[in-house]
Amino acid sequence: MIPVSLRRCLSGALLLAGLLTVLPLQRAVAQDAGAMQITWEVRNRFRLFREERDFLLHVENARNRSILAAEQSLELQSEGRGWARNMVNRLCIDLQGRVNQPCTRDNVKENYITPIDHPITVRLTGAVPVGATCAWSFDDGDGPQTSTFDCAEPVNLRVRYGKQTVASVDVSSGSDPSQRIQTEIQVRDIFIAGLGDSIASGEGNPDRPLALSDEGFCFRSYLGTAGGQYYRPSRAGFKGGRACEAPDTLANWQRYSALWLNSPCHRSLYSYQTRTALALAVRYSHIAVTYLPLACTGASISDGLLGSQRARECPPGKSGVCNTSVNAQVAELREAVTAAKKRQPDRNLDLVLLSIGANDVYFSGLVADVIVDTATERALFRRSGVMASVDESRDALQRELPKNFVKLREELKPLLGGDLSRVVYVSYANPALADGGVPCRGGRGGFDIHPAFNADPQRLARVSTFVDTEFLPQLKGLATCTQGALCRDPEADRMTFVDTHQAAFADHGFCAHSGNDPEFDRTCFAENGQSFNPDIVSAASQPMLCGRSASEYRAYLPRARWIRDANDSYFAAMTYPQGLPAASQPNDIHDATWGVLSAVYGGAVHPSAEGHAAMADATLPAASAVLGLDAVPPGVTRGLLAPLLPGAKQ
């Protein structure tokens, strides 16, 4: 690399070694690309990971791959069990969402939000003479640290946060003149927060999926007759009552739940927000990423971002009363930023990843309206407010959502220094498209986990059209201060908007199929919606019509569908939302309400890990641009050392 200036090269050499001569500028320019230089990188730079091995797994799988291709590689390596299943227990944030302070990362205690230093590895690269000796010096202004190694050996050290470290090396090889090379090291620690709803949190993708039993588990239907029972696969390890006449406790059932990064919010390491933050750390070796995930499934702007909301469930195995409330995300973020600035006044929030708005327009109610088909369930869900019509969603989209966006902007501005371009708003994708944008035709395929489910073609087409022609365009206008959005200062209020993933999802909706889908899916999930044994006697021991074991299902294998259907939701998570109002709580674990909700509250009609990876691929360029990470790095100073004068001290 070319010296930034002759004066800088000379002064640096004089400071560190006394009487020196420096290569003429012309000669430095003429050096070939193989000339020696100092290279460095931050180690384990995704700071959510406590152990470097977890970060290196992602680095290795990301080589020359997109995030989606890396996810597919990891899925195959794990044989569909998922890469996050063990990593979730090795994080700087615990399963209740609390930041570990301090967090022990690679045997060193660090403050997670406000680090004081970062581990780096420094190497001499290029045309390094074999057997050469390197005398290293690292000076951050408090005096140099020196060491001498074989030049083939990397140097590991920790450099101060917010301070520049001057690194220099004197290279000696036989009788050849010694060479000095110098560069400047300063780690940029990027503080990223993830906010939003279930699409932001990673709903549908438990970090450790449920283990399924080969035996059946009985659910009642709302009809209450002797024939109003059905069996579906049970949870592996559950030894309690599986028949509807054998009730058992919620605590016993919960011991065998799926595991999430955060159970109350169904936060997952597979979310596009986590994958984007991780990809930044993987791609840019001179940064560290401090990531704070706060998104929560079920959140709306008023209930979730700006106010508290109901929890999805309690952590598995937790005894006692479930805390059914989750704190407001913006309040949590404000508290974290305030605490950080008290310790480090120059610590700023650099980026917010955001997806919000679907729950503000009752999107889950639209899904219920599409898939719940039987008259009894439709009447019950309509009466309890679980279902919503397109007209009701349209009214909320036009009346409530614009006003809520104004409130959200005002709350986020102070956290970002008034610059809302640092909010990267990632839009939703239409979940009901395949074959290049053709709407799914509906039916029971993928939704026969519950006898009352059947994706009605007319209702499905109506919702799909509403999403494409009204909901998604309105969201874009709100985020970008266009189409008449209520923005007090359009230039300052405009968020960075991402929707380029929507084209890819047009081939991968919940109805997409491929000959390369997992064998279990192709064999056991019937497209005609007849996947499960309807005979309650034989289904108690063999609930699958295909005769295969339900435990063969793998949530994390590549599939054509990037949207979880209801069968996926049950097989991966089988969740009952404990935070529901008391009136919606089941009488026992075989309750009809439990049967319905366990089929959808684990992430039905949400992106799979592949879908989130595709969203992260779309988000990464926007995040990189906002952060200015592709700027040209500074040059390296290089020179030849002159022989020391007689009597001079080394």
C-alpha cells in the first residue's frame, strides 16, 4: 500500500527507531502487490457470542456465500437440527433477556454495552522472508508494548476502545537491510438494536426446536361430543396423560418445550435482525458489533414498542406464576443507551433494525380468517376478537397506523441524534405467493394439523391482494415520508427502507414445493391435507398416516417454502401462549383452545430460517451503507531501516 505522506513516514520512523532512511515516494509506489504489510482483525467480533468457536463457524460458512447460502450450508451440516441449538446457551444475554454484566467472553470479563477494549490478531503478510524475525511495537499513547516473534507467528493483544494504537514492526532477515512497517489500529464498536414484532424477533424458528414423540397426544374439539377428539404427535419425554381423559399439569408439559433466545418474546438467533448484525461482524474485520435484540412477537407500535405487551410464554421449566407482561421495547432501549452514555459519554446508538405495523392492522386476525374454516370455530373466534376482516384491517391502516408512526418517530429521534436514516425499516413479504408471484390456491395442505383449518381460496386471494396493493405500499410511504405520510420534517424523518427481498419470496410462499424438499415433508405432509390418522384408537400410538415417526421431522433443512405453515409451527414449537387473558386460558392441556393455538402460535405464516436469511441478504447492503463501512481504509507506512551509527543504542 502507498504511504499517506513522506513526512508521516519519516516522523513515525524517527520516533520509533532513531536515525532512519525512508524509501523515496516513487520507489514505494513501484512496490508490487506482494509487498509486506500489517493486517489485523478483531477476534470474536460479534459480541453476543461468548465463545469464538461459534463466531468462527459462521465465518467459515460465509466464505464466498450469501447469508442464505450460508444458512443452507449450516442446515445441512446440522442435519436439520439447527446451528443455534447449543449456541443459545453461550450468549451475553440470558434466556430472560437480561444482559450479562459483566459477560465472560473467551475467558475475559467484558462490559457488554460499553467495552473498554477489544481482542485483535495482528499479522505480517505479503512477501515475508522465510525465517524472518519481527520486532513488534504497539503504542496507544500510554507507552509501547513490545515483543519479538518469528514473522510467521500472529500477535494477539487487546486494544483500547476509542483510542488509536500505532502498530509497527521491524523485519530482520539475515544480512538484508531491516524493514520497518507501520499502521494504525482502531476498532469501531457498532451498537445495533433490533426492534419490532414477530417478523423482527424470528418467530417460527426456536433456537432449539421441539423434540417430537412417535406417540399421539389427544386434543378436544369445541364440539364437545364423543367424536370431538383428535390425536397429533406428542412431545418427546412427556410421560404424563396423553389421552383426553387423563389431564396433566402445564408445568409437566412445559418441561419439554422448544427453547428460545427469549421465550416471552419468541426471540430467535435465526431472525433477520440477528443475521444482519452477525453478517456485518463476519464481513468487516475491523469492527466489533454489540447487538441488543428487543423485538417481541405480537408487538404493535402502541403495545410493544411504546407500551408494554403480553408475553408469549414463560421459559421452559420455570416454576411459579408466569410473568405475562413484557416491557416496552423503546423504554428498554432508552435505558440501555442512557446507562451506556453514563459510562462512556461518546457511546452512541449506531443503527436500529425495525419491522412493525402488521399487528397494528390485525394481520394475525386476517390469517385466522383465512385458515379457520369450520362454523363453530369461526363463530367463537369472531366473538372473541381473534379474527379480523380486510375491511377492519384497511380501516386501521388508514386511520391508526399513520398516527402511530408519528409517535414512534418522536420516540426514536432522541436515541439516534435526530437522524432517522439510521433506522433501517425492513418491510414484510407476501407469504402466500409461489411460482413467480402466483397466489397460493389454498386448501388443507400444510394446515391439516388442526381439523378446523382449511385455507379458503377466496379469503386467501382477498388478503393477498390487500397485502400487495394496500398494506405494503402504505408501509413504504410511512417509512420513507412519501404518499402523504405524516412527517414533520421529511428529510430528517425518512427511514432507510428495505424491500428487495419481496421478489425472492414470490417463489417461496407457504404453498411452495420442490422435489428437493426433505423426504419427511414429501412423504408425510400430504398436499391434499390428509397427513394425520383420523382414527382416535390407532392414532394414539401412530398419529401419522404415512407410518413414519414424527421425530424424523427437521425444522432446519432447506425447503422450497420459506414461510412456515401450521404443520411446521406445531412440529417445531407447539406453543401455548401463556400470556393470553384469563378467559382464553385452557382448562387443561387437552383443551380445545390449546389445540388451536398450539398449531399456530409457534410461528405459522412466518418466515423460516431460510426466509430470514434472505431478508438479511437484502438488509445487509443498506445497513453497511448507513454505517459507512465500505470506506477506503487508511494506508500503511513502510520504510527501510538504516544501519545504526557506531555507538548508538538499539
